[in-house]
Amino acid sequence: MTSWTLLVFLLLCGVDVGWSGKVLVMPGEYSHWHNMRAIIEALVDHNHSVTVLVGSSSPTVPHTHKARFDYHVFKVNMEKEMIDFLWIHFHELWMNETISTYEKTLEVWRMMSLFRAHSEELVKGLFDVDLLKTLRDSNYDVLFSDLTMPFSDLMAQKLNIPHVLSMRISFASALESLCGQMPVPPSYVPAAVSQGHLTDRMSFTERVENMLLYITHTAMFQLTTKFTFDHIYTEIAGEPTTMCETIGKTDIWLIRTYWDFEYPRPFPPNFKFVGGLQCKPAKPLPKELEEFVQSSGDHGIVVFSLGSMIKNLTMQKANTIASALGQIPQKVVWRYSGKTPETLAPNTKLFDWIPQNDLLGHPKTKAFIAHGGTNGLYEAIYHGVPVVGLPLFGDQPDNLMHLKSKGAAVVLDFFTLESTDLVDALKTVLNNPSYKESIMRLSRIHHDQPMKPLDQAVYWIEFVMRNKGAKHLRVQAHELSWYQYHCLDVAAFLLSIAALITFLWVKTCGFLYRKCFRKTRPERNTKKSKKE
């Protein structure tokens, strides 16, 4: 009787006495970590036990700080300052306009060798015998990882647990098509390496270009994985395998976009779109920032950020941008930690960090100048703020092209940017109501979903835990060779049958013709001789 009373009491108090699981997380860095943390916090809210497996060299995952979940830190023989330097210097090098292409290429190759060295150290730490034993003894139900965290798929295989992977789909089109078996018809699915000038509506010449890009990107991807990662996967797995084959065993692919942003395309049932899962209603701004925003009056403000990794610009570029920002009537909140530009105007205020989501959700925000990261663009969609894009590298040109094609953004070339270009783009976005209307239409689509993106991400992780995987959603294409997938063997068989039938038909017709011709010709000769 006492136990029944206690159960009723718990239910009446709203205490969640439901099932909970154990989740092992291998996160990415920088904005990828912020994206994953939103899911981790939601999993904790659902009473799941979460352990974040992170290397001691991680530059952005705060494993020394107290959190609602646990950190398991493994040793990596490389200082985190070096890793931070590698990532930031790589992006700053890409943006450097003062050195030649030859010098830039040499420096990039030098840095790639350092990245490879880091990967080797990461492998040693991750697949340490004692660490693997500890993780196996913990009996985790699922491994949740980010695509930028290498060898997480191999870790899931070594632990024999299901794997949920988080990624941005068009960042590596060869990965999703070759490893994830997502169909990518080049006739209307633009290649991710198109640098943001192809959409799903292509002319004949653009389709030719798209096909060549797919062929080139696929070849580069296969060669890179073959000579860089496949031997590591084979060594760790203890049997011949490839990186693509191992990633292909992923149970659920959580894609950080949605159909408010993506071009319509086919996808397998284990690809789930959860774009904008980190977005949330705006909170009040800090007092100093709120006062600056309110001082803008009816003109409102423009929010400007190039992401968490771009902390500095050349003085020339900073002056070009600051000069343009000073020519608009709006106040500008600029996230920038470099040296103060000489042309900085009174209407522009610099901040080392800004509450970007809260600023974009403020009623006085009129436009967002962004580099094109997925997280920032989804916050703009969520709050309905039109965008001026300054793509820098990676998937950013492609991301911004999606918004531009939907009428919600103006995109500029950062490397050839002049003050007049930025001023004209801002005036276009601020004064042409079609941009606001377009971004609000995308915002309505984003909010009109049967389940919030964050809830959906948590649901599919829980689904994998409950069902010990999701292999029933994995298409059979994974088990087919390339010629079976494209039915080349079937086509060859049918062509052979058709050729055989054609051959027999021709031979039969020839035989009948000759037979009939030989029978009639002597009769004609006989008649002719009789007449003579």
C-alpha cells in the first residue's frame, strides 16, 4: 500500500519516472559545439545520462568547467593553444589578401601536415586500450557525434553501439552521396563546391559545370580518404575497411537544415532535418547594449558578425567596412575584437562578444551582415531578419546562395569588397520590402512544423536508444556495388539479350530470304529457256 501511495504521489507531483538512457557524445569545435550543446542540454532535461568524450587539446569545449553533464577527458599530446592557432590561422590565412597564391598554398599544405599530426595523436588517445575498456564497461546506449570530430564512427563500431551523426548536408556532398547513399541528381542538386552560384534551377551550361564539379569532387574525396584515412580505419578496425564504409553504418543522420532553407531533393529515411534547433525566443539585452539599441530611434539597428573564428581583419579591410557602416542612418552592433578601424563612425559600436540570437530577435533589428554560417542564418530565419552576406570559405557561399535564391539576402564578394558595394547592399535590403517579406515567409515555414527541431533531434536519439539502432531505416544501397547501384549489370544483361535477339532475327531473316530466293530463281531460268 505504501509503494502505491508513493507512486501516485510522484505522478501527481509531475515527477518524470520514465525511461532514461546513457549517451556518449563526441563533439565538434567552435559553432559545432554550440549547436551540439543545445541537444545535450535537452537530453539532460529528458533525464538521460550524458558523457562528453573530449580530448585534452580541445580549444572550445570547456571540459574544465562544471556542467549538468559529465566530461570524460582523454589525453592528446598536443597543446590546445596549438589547435586553436591552427583553426584560426587557417581561416585568417584563407582571407589574407597580402600574400601570393603560391605562398598561401605552401602555408596551407604546411598546416595540413599539422592537422594530420593532430589526427594521429587523436587516434592514439581515443583508441587507448584502457579508455576503450572504461567506455565499454559504462554500457552506453548510443554515440552522438559531430561530423568534424574524426573517427567517431569507428568508436561506435569498437563499442558496438548505435551511432547518430550531426552534420550540415551540403558541406561535403560526396560524403552524403557516397557514404550516406543520399541521391544527388546533378540535374537539379547543385554541388557544394560550386562556391554559391548554382541553384536547383540550372541552364544547360550550368548542368555541365555541375556534373564536372561532382566528378571532380567525388574523385578528390575518394583519393583523399584512400591515402589519408582508410589505412587508419583498417588498422583500428582490425580488418580491411574504409572511412566511407564505416560512416555508412551510421543509424541516423541529423541534418542541420530544413526545407525553409534547402532545395527540395530526395533523401533516405534515416536522414532527419533539424535545422535551427539552437534557435529560441529572444531574451532581454544587457543594459548597456539595450541603451545603444534604443538610441537608434526609428531607423533601428544592423547586426554584424563574421562568426566566432574570425577575430581579426586587415586594417585595410576593416577600414573599408567601417567606412561603409558609417554611411547608413541605422546604428550598427559589430562583433569585432581586432584593432579599432580608423574610419569607425559614431553610429557603430564594437563588441568582443554579442548575444546574437537576442539581438536578431529585437524589434529594432532591421538587417544582419553575416558570413554565412548555418547557425547564424537560421537565427535570421527564425526571427525574420534579411541578410547581407559576406561568405569567406567552406559551405558559406553555398549557404548564402540558398537565401539569395529565395529572395532573402544580398551576397557580396568579401575579397573584392568596396565601401560602395556594402552601402548599396545595405540600402537594398533595408529599403526594398521584398527582402523582409521573403525572410518572413521562410520564418513562417520554419515555425510551421509538427515538432520543434530540437525536440525532433532528441526524439531520434531516443528512438535509436529504444530500438538498439535504426538499421531498418538504412537503405539497401549500402550493400550494393557501384555497378549494381546504377543497374549497370542489369543494363548489360538486357542489352546482351536485345543484341542476341536482334542477331537471331537478322540471321533468321537472312536465312529465309536466301532460301526463298534460291527456290524462285531456277523456276525463272526454266521458263526463260522454254521460251527460247
